[in-house]
Amino acid sequence: MTPQIPGYLLSFESIVRLLVTIIALGLIWLGAVRMPASAKWRYTTAIVLSAVLIGWEIVAQYLGAANTYFAAADTAVPTVLFGLLIPLAVAAIALWRSESIARLVSAIPLHWLVAAQGYRVAGGIFLVLWADGRLPWQFALPAGIGDVATGIVAVIVAALLARNVIGAHRATYAWSLFGIADLVVAVTMGAMTSPGRAHLLAFEAPNLLVTSYPLVMVPTFAVPLALMLHGLVLWRLRRETSATNRLVAA
């Protein structure tokens, strides 16, 4: 049974997705401007990454609108997991194998990588949909509250980093781990409240909306992008800590 999609959700999702795409593109080009390389190499890397990002979004939208990820009661493995995990695997391999991508990411100011996730406050839409009787509380409350908290704290932590406040890096670690945990809980609760083999909660009102377009763009685009940003923040923190330790040892 396909759920009825409220009009305000369609408008909200399209606006937020455009904003998130602009933020991601902004980070790419900010890194390109600052990375140590020739102009041709810098902008070629940025153009390729921008094309991949937009291409990913288009594919995710097409598959989501075609109900490719729609949860069914007889689904052994939720297909939405492929839409989440494949982009993460591709991003991890690209960062590991491409020196140009690593240089570009290293050139993005760390506080901007953190501040970018201020968009997570848009997760408050889960709370609105729960209050409207369209999402089960078992999913909506942890996902919505966790996203809003992550988005608000992202701005605070970014400000601490920008001012080089003592303890800012520890706060960034804590924020990033909390943000990742929030996403893991949201994905888990989404699976446990949706039709399928993992459906253990909310039998009276299953979570049909999260695998329906446009909300399916959250687990197939917004969530993997957020996990990528968290991963890049942790990667940067590790590299900076290693560099600092080498300087102290020298």
C-alpha cells in the first residue's frame, strides 16, 4: 500500500535537497580554490566531483520516484540499504585511491566541514510528520530530535574551531560520533518500523513513508552525504593530530 504523500513534504524536501546540494558543491569548490595544485588540476577535480555529486542525486531521485526502494512485507534485505551503502563505499574508495580528492578535502577549512551539517536541523520534519500521524514515534522521535541536536551543535562546534578555542577538537570528535550514532539509530529504527524481515515495531502503523518518494531521498542521499561529511571530519582530525604529534616529537 503506497502512503498518501502530503503536499508540504514534497515542497519541503525539494527545498532542503537543493540547499544540501548547494552546500556540498560549495565545499567542493572551496577546497578546489585552496588546494595546492595547478589551476587546471584543481578545477578539473572540482568539476569531476561536482558532476558525480549531481549525477548521484539524479540517480537517487529517479530510483526513489520509481518506488525502487519501497518496503514490502516479503523483502528479506531492505533495498534502501543499497542506496545508502553503495555511495559510502564509492566515496571511501575515492578518498583512499585519489590523491587529488585527498588534497581537495584537506584544503577545506575544518570548521566549514562541520558547519555544513547545520542543515541537519531539517530533520525536524520527522517530528512534524509524527505529529501529523504519518510516522511512528519509534522512528520519528529519535531521528528528528537527534538530527535537530546535531545541526544546532554543528554551528556551535564550528564556531569553536574557527576561533581555535582550547578543547575544540575534542568537542568536534564528540559531536561527530554523536552525529554518526544518530544516523545509525535512525536507519535502524527505520528498518525496524518498516515492512520487511526486520519489522519489529509499529505494526499498527508501519513506516511506509520513509521508503516512499520524496522522503526516501533521506536514506539514499541525505544520510550517506552526512556520513561522508562526518567521515571526512574524523579523517581530518586524525591527520591533524598525527601532524601535531610529529612536530612535537621533532
